[in-house]
Amino acid sequence: MTRSLKKGLYIDERLIKKIKDKKLGDRTPIKTWSRACVISPEMIGFNFNVHNGKDFIQVLISEEMVGYRLGEFSPTKKFTRHGGKMQKEMETVAKQKELDTAKAVKGSTEIKK
């Protein structure tokens, strides 16, 4: 259930206080566990370390993030690739192509010298 409009957006008071203590260009991260806090325009340009349950993920707030919650930019689950024999073969082929293109580029630069 979403927050009612009469209550307004949830913005953690402690975060706003920490932001007011800092200067606009200050890049030192602000550590927070408040994943539910909505990003407000005052937060633009600041770094936040948002806790995901295990680690702190560094998030730089930009204009496009206003209105979203801090927790949306700090995923709690780590994606491990889909497994299987076909996936492994596709990855080895892709890796081989990368190596071939790197060799071709390196060879073309040596010829120019």
C-alpha cells in the first residue's frame, strides 16, 4: 500500500540534517540505512552509501533520480548468470571473439609503426 498523499513523501529528517551540514560540492559519502527515503531536490549532487543488507553501495544522486527511493539504486540480490552447457559455450565463443579483435587491433597498430 502506498503512502497517502495527505501525509506527503517520506524523507528521513536525519539525512536532510546531514545534507545541510555539508557543502554542495563535497563528495564525501553520507552513510545511510534509510532505503525507504524518497530522493528530494536538496539531495542532488551528494554521494550516499546506501546499505543493501550486507554492504554499502555508493550512489551519486542526479536530477533524474528525484522522486525515486534510495533503496532502488542499491540492489539487495546479486545476479548470478543463468547456467547450463549452452551458456558456457556462448561465453567461450564471445571471449574468443574479443581476443581475436584485440589481436587484430594490436597487429594493425604495429604495422603502422
